[in-house]
Amino acid sequence: MKVKLVKSLIGSKKDQIATAHALGLRKIGDETTQPDNAATKGKIAKINHLVEVTEA
């Protein structure tokens, strides 16, 4: 799964910022490839309004 940060983390809750950082997303436009498993899907669900997900 490719995960891309499309909205700013400014104004987000601390746990959402920590989740984004755990996925390797720090700046708008950052993109990482993550494994397609339950843990990753849970992280994405927590910050789904900030990211864009594509199948890789």
C-alpha cells in the first residue's frame, strides 16, 4: 500500500500526528510504502482524512 500525506498535520491531535510519524509521514507530499496488514489499516483508519491510499 502506498500512503501519501495530502493535508497538513498542523491542528491535528497529538495521537494523529504520532500515527502519521509512525507511518513515516512528516511533510505534505511524503509518500511511503507500507505492508497490507491489519496494523497498517488501523493506522490509516485513524488518519484517513489526512492521507491518500493507493494499492501498490
